[in-house]
Amino acid sequence: MFKGWFHQANACLKEKPVINTICLIACTLLLQACASTELEKPEAFSKDTYDLYFLALDQGDVQAQLQLGEMYAVGHEVSQDYTKASSFYLLAADQGNRTAQLRLAEMYTMGQGVSQDSAEAIRWYRLAAKQGDTLAQLRLGRMYDKGQGVPQDYREASRWYRIAGDLGDIQAQLRLGGMYDQGQGLPQNYQEASYWYRMAAMQGTLQAQMRLGEMYDQGQGVQQNYHKARRWYRMAAMQGSPEAQMRLGEMYDQGEGVEKDYIQASNWYLLAANTENPSAQIRLAKMYALGQGVSQNYTEAYRWYQKVADQGNPIAQLQLGEMYKNGQGVPQDDTKARHWYRLAADQGNPLAQLYLGEMHEIGQGMPQDYSKAIHWYHLSADQGEAQAQFKLGSLYVVQDDYVNAHMWLNLSAASGNDKAQKMLSAIASGMSYEQIAEAQKLARNWDAEGSHQAGAPTQKDIFSGSTVSGEPSP
């Protein structure tokens, strides 16, 4: 049988002066099968494999060639051999079989059975893509997208993504949505982005469902619609998206597009919290602390806060400081309260800075130290914390520095602090027009540019007159 195939292949070569690729490969495979002691002998083949060889080489059957390629590629009923696989794929690909063209392109991409060659990969991907193979279209789009084997060309990438997307390829739809969403190689167009995300989302793609929920949530490319946002978030949440679960919790928690429902909120927060989502863990801890949607339980609140605080989250660190300060869920402990406040304050949390300043001012759990209190008040006040501004103003009043007192009290009162407003009215009656004008100028400059640029007072120990240098010790 092999002798007959060889004679036919040889006759083919004689008929055409230019070497026929198919005949050459056929000869090579036959010689290897018959002569090599290292390769698998034809005698070891099953009858079905013999028949496939006959159909593939003697009859030129495309499906047989493709099937043999697949068999050698995965080692099914024959020893795995990428070189033979690529040879059989080439036979079928040259006859126009798009699956074989795709497989051959993949082998050139990965260098399996052939030398890695991006240009050849693109050639075969293109041939398969033109025949409507969506995976080939997607791969071709990605190669233009990333500049693999061709100059990077987002427009050409988007053209192939669109062709594949129109045929229902989810990854192409998702990527095209992202390109329009981010304006990557295409003009940013939220409406187009929402169209492609919807195509992918309707096929169950989590990322598309989440992004479509965000677009309805924010009114990007679509009219804002909390009901539709919630529907897409729910689909993503049911597939395990912690971001979607978190956002659903927020919507029920805050009553966005739906009546407030703390039980629903706590349920969604719990799902997200169990995936180690820090924002959800903080929200869930807060609900346990307040008894919203769950029975009030400071021990549970502490447990969730600590999980996040141990990862360095300043909000959770602040809350642990509060719990130790007030003895909620843990024994009251000013030293531990100061520890957690300090960790949060060092990360710039204005409330932690305020509370740390208060502890230093009144000597709670530590010696009274106005210098350190002023340091932390200034850091907090400079971030616009109204209570810290009130505290600074109050201390300046004690020292009869009414200009600086007026400035900080004015800023605090403008943020709605009633105590600051009352004290401001009280001191203004004893100030000259020039003093008030100077204080108002300082406040305006601070409000417009920030305290360090506006010439506002530095972090100063107003009780001793000495400037606080550096960061005070705890």
C-alpha cells in the first residue's frame, strides 16, 4: 500500500517541475513511517489509522488530513508529534480548510512543530478569518492590538474585533467595548461601548455585566437608570463579583434607586466581605456596630474592622481606636486607642489626627502635651476638618491671638460648626476692623490655596512660643 502511495507522490513530482508541497510532505511522512526506527511504525497503527493515512495521502481527503493533524497534536492513538501534526495541518490548510489554517497559525504562534514565526501565523490566521472563523478573527485582532508580528494598529484590530463581535465572539465584543470605553485607538464613545458591553453581557460575561451596571449607574452612554444598573450588578454579583456585590450593598444601604433595606445591604456586604473585599468588610463592621440589618454586635464589628486594619487600612484603624477608647466590644484601653489612632493619623486620616490631638490636649492615657495636640490639630485642620479648626481657634483665643483665632473659627463656622460660630461672634466684638480684615484675608487665602501657601500660622506651640519641629513622638 505504501509503495503505491509513494509512486503516486513521485509521479506527481515528475508532472510538475516546481516542487509540489503536498507531494513532498507525503513522501517525507511515508519514508519516515517505513524506514525510521525512532518514529512509530505503520504496523503499530490501528486499522482506523491506516484508513486515515490512506484517505489523507492517497485520496487527499481534507477531513482525514485534519483528523491526523489533531491526533498527532494531542497524542491520540499515536505518539504526540507536533512536526507531523503541522505537516498534516498544512496538507489540509493548503486545500482551504479553515480549522487546519487556524491550527497551523497557532503552531506558528507558539513554535510547535515549526519555527516560531509571527508573520506566518498572521498569514494563516488571515486565511481562516476571511472564511469566517471567529477565533482566527479574534486572534488577528489581538495581534494588531498588541503589535505582534505586525505594526501595532488599533483601527485594524478593531476592524477584526468588530467582524468577530458581529458573529457573537464574546472576547471580541468585550475588547471592542473597552476600546470605545477608554478611547484606545478609537474616539471615546460611551454609547458604542455600552452597545458592545451589552452584547457580551447578554452572553453572561461578568466583566461586561459589571461595566454595563456602572454605565447605567453613572449615566455613561445611556440614560442613568438605577433599576437597570441594579439588574446588571445583580447578574455580575450572582457570578461572584465582589465589586458588584459591594455596589448592590451600597445601593440598598443608601437607598439609591431603591428603598433603603439594611437587611439586603448587609447580605450583599457579607458576600463581598467573604471574598476579602476591604470596603465591604468595613461597611459590614459598621452595620454590626450600629445594628443595621443585623443584631448589634460590637464583637463582630471589631472582628471585621481588625481584618482590614491589619492590612493597613486607615479607616478601620480609626474605628478600632474608637472602640478601644469607648470600650465597645473590647475592654476600654486608652493606650491601644492611641496606638490605632496613631497608625491611621500617620496615613493622613484627619479624624484620627483630631482624636489624637484631643488625647494629647486633655492628657487621656498619656501626659498632657499641648505642643503635640497642636501638631495633630494642624494636620487635621489643614485637611479641612471643622472640629480641628475649632480646636485650634479655641486655643488661640486662650492666648489672646484673635487674628489666628478668628481665621480658624471662621473656617470652622463656614463648614457648619455652631460652636465655632458662637465663639467667632463673641471674639469679633472685641477686635478692630484691621484685625478682622487680616483674619478674613488669611481664611480666604487658606481656602483658595491651602494653609502652607497662604501664610497661615505654622504648627506652633502657642503656649510656649516655640515652633514644633518634625513629628512629635506618641
